[in-house]
Amino acid sequence: SLSIGIGGGHVFIGPTPSVEQALRTTGQPDAGGAGLAQDEMFQRATNFLGNEPVVAWGYIDTIASAEAGVKRQEETMRQAIEQMKEFDPETAAEMEKDLAEQKGAADNFDPAFFKQYIGPSAWKMTSSDKGFVLNFYTLPAAK
């Protein structure tokens, strides 16, 4: 599920557990060690955005986000299969077969490999007379 949380002068949008953790972190700046302000990937990504005024901006740990997305997709599919078993066991069996095929591809996702080449991502939204402009940047991995 998607959640929106407001706290600590920030708006967080994402999966509920991530938003909850982000809100907890803003309430306890020293909890868990250094925050984003000291994170090298965060600094690289946000420095890349420049100083122009923006409507909104964001930061993504690209590989960690992709890894979480793969896991979330698999869990969502498993839940859908369990629900489908009650109503249509034949379709549920087909879905399980599809999940097994997708899992094979997901198992080939190697975060450590991608971290060698892909760094953090950042985005910014600016306004213009014609509407909004969204720029999304993915940086190379740090050398």
C-alpha cells in the first residue's frame, strides 16, 4: 500500500513501512546513526539538482529501491494467489506458474552487480508558464 506522511518539515510518499520509518527517523535525528544529511549518496544526488527554486524534489537509493520493488511485487503476487485460490483454484495455479517464471528472472537481479554501475537518483519539479517540468536523474556509481 502507498502512504503519505508529513513530519519533520518533509512529505514522504511510498510504501507504508518506508514512510513510517522515515517519520520515526525525523522524530529522532540521532537514532540509528547519521541521517541523510551525512549520507554520501544523498549528498551527491541532491548537489546534482542545483540551486534553482523547485516545487518538489526527491532522492532515491536506486538499487535499494529496485531490490525492494522486486520483493514487494513478489509478495503482492503471493497474496493475490492466496486470495484467488478461494475463488478460482485453476487461475491461482496459472498465477503460481507465472510467479515461478518471474521469480527466475528476479533471482537474476544482483544488486551488488548493479551497484558497481548505478548510483543514486534524484528528481526535481519546477513550474513554468506552461505547467510543470519534471527532471529525473540517475547518477553513475561512485568510483
